[in-house]
Amino acid sequence: MLQQVLTRQALRSMLGGMAVMFVASIAVAQTQPHYVGLTYIQTLPGKADEFRKFASTEMTKMGQMGVDEGTIHAYYILRLTAPYAIGSEYNYVQAVWYTKLPSLAPLDRSIWEARAKKAGHASYQEYLDKRDSLAKILHSVWRVSTARIGEVHPGNYLRSANYQVDREYRQEMARFLQEYTMPLAKARFSTGKLLGWGVTRPAAATTSDDEAGFSFSVVTVSKDSEALMSGPGAITEELFKSAVPGKSYAAYLNELNRLNQHRKSVMTRIYEVVALAGTPPEVTPAN
């Protein structure tokens, strides 16, 4: 009898442990980071216009196939604008939003061959040769999106502002962006000037904040260049109260001023969205 009781208790304990493991696996799946791959490209002398056309058509076709196959959420081509393009090592960026964790292994060549032929090329090598006759691929990096809301379309303009934050204040900055900056950005969507907002960070698996040279990259999406240059407008107390009800405007300003003492702007860039396939996912910050 005692043996039966002990057996039942052991079984319940084992099943309880399995349930905990199952719930934990769901939590991990739900909070899996959203990886973004960025590839920096420099067009060859006299080839900028031709590359833009190639990127808008042939490269975006290949990206659309990745979307259709379910391996990526979105693919887009960005053009670095003046004044930043002058003297820059690159003038275009290819951005890829992965649906799963990116692999360290190269994609099977046969998949690229099939995509290239579907896009109208004799082979994948022919596609590469055409691309490489127009531009040089410089390097790629991975970023992790920690928040993203709103829209992005061809013809929109992105402003990317990178900040380096003192190590002991990075968690507080992440909380501030979630608690205040994100709802304030969303409140500005109603004006039509600001369409999207998001935050990416260096992918910790491949590089540290210190190695990357920044902790947070805050991106805003504007309807067009005029909307971007005119700015989204001041954050008034009225706007603040409508965006973050129940929060103190004075406390927000005090917190902003306090954290600004521990962050440094290290790089700002503006990009034109040249072409887009798919849709970047909405990313809700993990609590």
C-alpha cells in the first residue's frame, strides 16, 4: 500500500515537473527575440541609379520569396540620405526581419538557386554577378528589436538615433522607453507625420553594447522627407496626459533629465525606404 502511495506521489511530481517545463517552453517561445539583419552596401562609381532600380526589383523579388516561404517577416532596402551619405563607407542598407532565430550556417545553395530562377535569372551566380557589378557588400550585423509599433512603406523616411547608455542605467533606460517614449510616439501617429517607432539593440549573442558602440537605436518613421525635417512636434503636457494617462508630467521630465545624464548620442542617420516586401512585426517589450 505504501509503495502504491509513493508511486502515485512520484508520478504526480513528475507530471508537475513536466507541466512546469512545458509552461516555461511556451514563455520562452513567446519572448523569443526578433532578430533583424542589416547588410551595408556601397554602390560602385556611376552605378547608384542602376543599383537602386536593381534593388527595387530583383533584390526585393528575392526578399519577397523569403516572406512567401515564411522564413522572414519583411525585407527592405534603405538609402542613406544627405548629409550623411557624403564621405560614408556605405549608401544603402538591406534589412531583413527574421521569423525565427537566424542560423549561423549559410542558407542551402539550392534554395538560392531556386529563388534566382523563379525571379527570372539563369542561376543564382548570374544574380550575384549582376549585383556585384553595381555595388560592393561591405559587412552585416544582427540587431534585436525590443519594441516596434506603427507602419512603414516605400517612400517613407527613417530617422535612426543611436545612444550609448552607462552600463548600470541600461535597464532603467529600457523601462523608460517602454513606459513613456513608446506611448508618446503612438499618440503622435494621429498627426499623420509620424507613422512608426521602434527600438533595436545589439544582438547579445554576437556582440556587446560596448563592442557595437551603442546600447539603443531608436527609430522613427515619417511619412516623407518634409514630415521628417519639420519634426513630430513638442511633447506638451496635454499630449503627455492623453498618451500616458495617470502618469505625472513633472515626474516624466525629471526622469528624462536624470537619464539624459547617463546617455550619449553617438550617431544619427536618415534613410529613405526604397523598397519593401512583407511587413515588420509589431514587437511588444517584455516586462
